[in-house]
Amino acid sequence: MTRIAMIGGGPKTLFALLELHDVLSPERAGTLHVDVYDPHPPGAGRVWQSGQPEVLRLNVASRIVDASSRLDDQNFGTWAACNAPQYMNDTYPPRAVVGRYLSEQFRTLSEQGNMELNHVPLVVLAVVRDVAGWQVHTAEGAEFYDEVVLATGHGLSDDPSAEEIPTAQNATPLIGEYGSLTEARIPPGGRVRLRGAALTAYDVALLLTEGRGGRWETDTTDGTGSLRYLASGREPSRIIMTSRTGLPMDPKPESIPPEIVELIRSRAQQLRRWGSDLATAAETNPHKMDELWRILLDAAADCAAMAGLRTSKLQLWRTALTGRSADMGTGDSVEGLWRRSLAVNRGAAEPTTRWVWARVWSGLYAQLVVAIDRVRWEPRQRKLFDRIARNFERMAFGPPERTVRRLVALFEAGLLVQDRSAGDADRHAEIVVDALTPSPGILLKPEGAAKSSLFAGLLEAGEISVRSGERGLLTDLDGTCINARGQRYESLTALGRPTEGPTLGHDTLNRSLHEEPRRWARRIASQLPLPAPSLSE
């Protein structure tokens, strides 16, 4: 029997195992033993735990959530219709409900699938090459496996924050567990300073307000659907988000003009053709990479013209480099920027250059993932891409409008503010919370140390590799790790966020965006030995 260890039990592991189940031939059924290592419930993993507060919502449209298989053809929508009908038409349902769905799909696979599947609720400390395979070490000892898959997602549960804050309430990132935000730890009336002003910080702000009994009232006087916050009295007196840039994440629009959608779609073939030419070239030409920006800039200019925005390619390029719209002032408040974004989304204000880039980046993202897959960047181009991609992330992949309307109401109530510096928390007697989302990849920064002892040990042994200027593991097309000698290390695979860098866009529940899990499943299925015939045969 072939033994496989999956390190991490979140959606990436679930999707890979569902793919494996569906390609496993009947004669090989029962020849496979899989252990999933994760201290959290498998399927949901750390991020999607079903016990987390329902205040926390999905940040992508629920229609992309699909853990169906030959065992159970229900995607999230069809599952919700039967099991959580109050959310069946909710574009952004609670994460806890999505976690229930993912956990149930894992349980179905475990109970009815064609492999022996077990959950091991332990943190993996090390993976060590053995003569016959791999040793997986936990606090309770070591087990031996033929194959290991590294799918650690946002990190192991004991991974520290990138830059630890000794005075912070939480020593590890806020992912799926929020015990450091209780009223005992953060009493009503206290001043809270958050390191960060992005998705995790938005979560914390809602947990400390709506999560403590606060309510929302719709303002019917202006016709915009704006909200007023009605305090419960259990909130902090002030929640201070900190950001070096001062720029918020823009709200996702609830709808996009169909002519804009069609325009962006018409550029997909050009981007695919560019990616195909790049993949077949003998080496990566820096001038070829410049062509990528020309394609995207032309698309943005045409999108702006169609949307009625008078701008220039120079202004659009400045927005890409700085993250700031051409009409944005240095003193613009976060709540003011959000109100403008909400107005643009509903067609009540002229689009901005940030809005235009958000439509281009999100609309062409799937093609971009394929086009730049495992590109060996020239250092200057790598830095440029990372800089622009960070800016576009804020524009294209921000929170839903409902979240932003709530945050604007908190600003107006005086409960939420944003600062550009961390400040002197001790002098102000503030309670500090680290609300930064861990970066993807396995290194804290390019050329830096590994985030965990697990990856540090594999790097030191030369079993895995990270290219210069990147944070993520280099893998082959089926997820097989490339070792320090540049060779496929058969039987060691990495999927999802640990590989971000050479590959793009793993921080998603979109199962169809990457081919590695499907290709891994096919490789495993093709290599499994047929069971030995019984004596009666």
C-alpha cells in the first residue's frame, strides 16, 4: 500500500484529494493510505473553521467554491440550498458556513472514498528524507511515507508573525482563531492599535464592534444605502489601523458594466498569445517582459475610454506604480476614498484610474496566472512586477461593498481611524494587535530566513529550492518540488501558497485556477501499483 502524508488540511489538500479520488481506477481502489496532518478540522483547515464568528464573511463570490466530486456533486450553492438556505443566495456568506461545507465534503471523502483517509490532528515539526521514503515528525514521534505533499496554506499554526511585536496580544497571526480579541483581553473602552490596514485589520474592526453586539441602521435620507453604527457599549473607545501607504483596499463592485466585461475579455487572447511565446522562448528577454505592461496598459486605456474617463496612459502608468489614482490628493481620508469608490461602483461618480486597473487586473487575472507561470524574471522586472502587483491587489481584490459600508460607518462614529505610523503604543497606553496577513511563500522575505522549522530543514537539506528574489518554492508543473540541484524531487510535492512567487494567485478558493492539484493526482494514480492477486486467483 502506498502511504501519502498531506501537511496541511485546508481546501488545497481537499481539492487535490478529490481530484485523486476521481482519477483513481477501480482496480487501484484501496491501494492508497493518506494521512492529513493539521490540528484544525480537515477540509476547512485553519482559515475556514466552522466555529469562527459569523461576522467574518467570505471575501470572494461564493459561486467559485466547488468541492464536488464523483462522490458528491454539490458545489457550495447547491449544498447551501439544503443545509444553510438563508445563505444560498448570499454572494459573501460567513466563512464559518463555507467551512461547514468544506468539512462535510472531506468527511464524505473519508467515509465513502476509494482511499484510506485519516486525519492526524498534530503540527508537523519536520519532514526528513529516509532511505525508503520520508519521515514525518510531530511531537508524538515519526511516521514513514512514500509521498509527502506540502500544502500549509497561510502557515503552520505555531508560525510566528513576520516581525514579532512583544507587546501584541497575539504572538501568531490572526487566522481563524480570535481568542486574543476577547473582552478579557481587550476590555470595553480601551484603545486598540492594529498593525495593518487590510483584510485582517478589517476583520478585527468588525469583531470588536459588530462582533460585540453592535448593530447597523440604514440611512434612508441619502439613497446610497449608507449605514449608521449603533454601539452596544462593549466596544473599544478607538480602533487605530496603521498603514505605511495610507491607501485602503477598494471595495469589489456588486456588478460591472457588461461592455467593460466584454472589452477586457477581448484582450485575453492577446495575453495568452504573449504567454505562449514567452514559454517557448529559449530565455526570458527583458524586452519581452516590457510587452506585458504594454498589453495591460493598452487594455486599461481602452477601458478608461469606454467608461468615459478622460485620462492618459502616463496617468494610468503612474497609478500602477504608486497605487494612487490620478485625482487622489495626499490628504484624502480613507473614509472619503471609500465613499468615492462606492459611488463609482454604483455609477454615481466618474470612474478613477484605480477602478480601471481593478477591472483590467481582475478580468485578466486567470490568463495572467498562466502567462507568467514559473517565469525566470530579470531582477529589475521582478521588482517592478511585485511592486505593481501589490498595488493592483489593493484595487482589485478588496473587501465586498457590504464590509466597506460598515467600516465607513465606524469611521463616521469615531470608533475607527487610520494612522500612517505604528506610533508609541506604550506611551498612549494602547492595546496592540498584530493584524497583518502573513505573506505567501516559505521565506519571511526574499533571500531571508524560512518561516518555519519544517521548511528550514528541507531547505538546509537541499530537498527544496527558492529562486533568488522570490519567497516561494520552485515546483514543476505537477507540483513536484525542484531541489537545490535543479532536479525534480520525486515524491515531494508543494501545492498552494508555499509556491507563490514562481506561480501566482494561490490565495484563493478558486479550484480551477491552477492545474497542479489535478496533475499531481494523475501522477499518483498512474504510479500506484496494482494490488497483488489473491491466492484464490
